[in-house]
Amino acid sequence: MTNLKAADYIEKINMAALEAKLEELTGMKVEMKVELNRRLLMGRGSKEVISLTTGNLVEQTGIMKAAFSSVVINSDSCTGLLEGPDGVEYCVRLGFRYELKEGGSNGAHIVQAHYSFATNEWMFRDNG
């Protein structure tokens, strides 16, 4: 297995289908930001990873806007490039992260997604 570098793949990800799926699942207008970050590996240094996040979606939360100070959709630690028999894939688990106006925060898993660089297509496994 080769050492996959996130920087070589970050610009190749087609975000349109992912944003459409998140809009379908959440009922919110979603625009993902794609960033290159470093993740610490316990006792093994760090590696570059592709991270996804939205801006604050609190204005789209309806009645819950009274309780939330921040709502974002972002990728979690189960994110990475995988090399399989059909080529390189980007695997990402996305979820809500919210903060309450009175303090505290929490989150919930929304969808697991795999992007194939060979076909430029997303495959989804959601909670439904």
C-alpha cells in the first residue's frame, strides 16, 4: 500500500453531490468548506487529513434557534483516504455539532460517505 497524501487529492473532490445529500437529510442549505489539517497519531507523530465543515447553520434551525448558539456539520476522526481494488477513496463520517446558548454542546452522526476518485461519485450510508 502506498503512502497517500491528502494534499494530492483535496482539489479533486466533487462536493456538489455531498452537499445535495446533506440538504436532503437535514432540510438545510449546506455549503461545505474543504480544508487540509494535521491529525495527531498517538505516539506516531501526525498526518495530513482532509476535513469538511460548514459555517454556522443556526439561522436555519427553526424553533431550535432559540436554544442554539452554533450548529455546524463537520467530519469527525473517522476520515481518511483508503486505497482499494477500485482505486483511491475518501471515507468521511459527517455529523452535527451544536452548542447551546446556556452552555454545553453535543452532536449526532448524520451520514457515512465514500468518494471514489476513479468514478467521481459519492456513495452514502445514512442513519435512516
